[in-house]
Amino acid sequence: MSYTLTAISQKTNVQLEPGPMVGTPGQPIKINTDLTGCTTSIEVTTNRFDSASKMTFETVEESGIALENGSAVQFIDNGTPVFAGFIFTAERSFGNTVKYTAYDQLYYLKAKASYTFVNMSLEQIITQIATDFGLTVGTLETTGYVFPCLIKDNTEILGMIFEALSQVIIQTGKIFAFYDNFGKLELKEVKSMFVNSMLGNDSLVTDYTYKRDIASETYNRIKLVRPNKETGRMDAFVHEDTDTQKTWGLLQYYDTVDENLNDAQIDAMCALYLEYYNRVVQSAKISAMGIPGLRAGNVIPVRIKQVQELSMNRLLLAEKVTHKYDGSAHTMDIEVKNFEQLGGASWI
């Protein structure tokens, strides 16, 4: 095996076999456990939006459940750091099999809270939240966008951050990824997350499904409304494309914006939203031989001869990646979207 899986747990008065009791009475000590030899399967899943990274792994244990809830785990594949997180669930079943599920730091941001951010960038918002929750921060790149006022009441924090990230992408035209990079929260523009390995008919790919879609994230009318205390009504701002409406029908995006935004700001938002959402979304699900460290947020070159839109080299953005390790076999399933349509091809 080219990978290593290690658990770090804290226990009090640990009995090592054979040997005496170790550790100061009543004080926890750290125990490093190499699980590589007793692990039968590993699965690691990363998503570009809305969720923490997840790792499940199965071990063979003669009795009990060896690892405590909350134990830290680290997974490294062929020298490439893949996952660092904490065990949240452990299940023992017939046949001496124990299945563990671990999540990275982002899981702790599923908590709800209330925040008011005034004249703060996304990187400043993340820093404040991480400080409040005692999370470790790595590189947070400058986005170039400042939120005039962002108010969230009793809202899941992870959703709060990813909603703000969506706004940054639309406002700046740059695609950023927010994720846990082996134990550190990071915010990076995806153009720095380019993968050199080509995926295609003659390179790693074993199966694929290609899709063109206007059903989920396509809109040709943008309607933003602002509360007006003086009139007691909503001020409406609309941008639309009547040409695509003739082809696709009317697909409306509707949202309420901050009452403190002025007309020019809301009108500019409408224009940006229409530019972003008024397109056919191209996506694909690809099964392939595994590439260590490839994760959601990476930009991947893809070429599939049988699909006209992918017959030439295309850059696709990984939305979800699942790595599967079964013995010495390593495969991966990738969900990708058209990178150019998301505003990210100008730098190529």
C-alpha cells in the first residue's frame, strides 16, 4: 500500500500490552495509532460548496471499538496529504468490522449563530468566525470585494460563509474555493488549483456521463427587491434576456436584498447575476483511476472524443470528488462543470 492512515487519540491512564500503566493519573496522553495494516477500505469525499469533507474507513478489530469519538485522523496517499479531521461516528458490525466516519474542521461550522459584518471582506469574515470557534486558519487569499453590510440571524455558519462566497464569485468574476486543507481553513482562487493530469478516453477515465442543463442553475430574468419603509412596499429591479426566454421560457431568479443598498448597487447586482446565470450549464460525472490529492475546487483538463463539447481539451471545475481505496486499488468519481461558463477561463 502507498498510503498511510493514522489516528491520534487522547486517553487517560492507558494500559499498553504488555507493560505498565502509563501517563499521569487523571491526565490525558496522546496515542498515535497506525491503522494502515488493519484498514480494509477508505472513502474520501470533498464538495466545492455547502459541506465539510468526509472520510469513512473500515477496520478489522477483534473486540470493541478501538478509536474514541473525537480522535484526530490523518490520511496521506503516496506522500500527498489527503484528509485531516476527527472521528464523529463509529459502528461495529458482524465479522469484526468497525466503520468510522470522520469530518474535517468545516463540520464544526454547522452550528447556528447570529453575526453582523460591516465593511468586511470574506477573508476577514472567515478569520473572525474561525477565531470565535477556535479553528485553525491557513492561507486566505484576498478576494477584492468588501461586503457593505451582511446580517445573519440564527443561521448555520457554514451556509453563511458559502452564501457570501457565492456573492464574491458573482461580484468579482473570480472563482474562489473555501475548504479545509489538511487541518487548515483556506480560501484560494481556483486558478492556482490547476491539475496537470489529463482525464479522457485514453487517460485514466473508465466511465462518464455528460449533461447539458437549464433546470437547476440557469436564469434569464433576475428580479431583486428591496424593502422600502416609507412606502411599505418592495422596490423591484429587473434585468432579463428576452432572446433566451424565447428559447428556454422564462426562468426567474428572485431575491430580497439589503435595504441599505442604493439603486445603482442593486442594478449592478442584477446585471452581474444575469451575466452569471444566463447560460446552459455543462457538467459531467467521470469515473477514473485515482489521482492522489485531487479534490473539489481543482480545475481539471478533460477530453472525451465522443462528446462534441469535450472533444477538444476543456477545463472543468471539480464540484465533488470521491476517492475509493479498496486494498491496493484506488479509483475516483468526479462531478465537474464547465469552467469557462463560470467565468474562469480568461487566465488560460
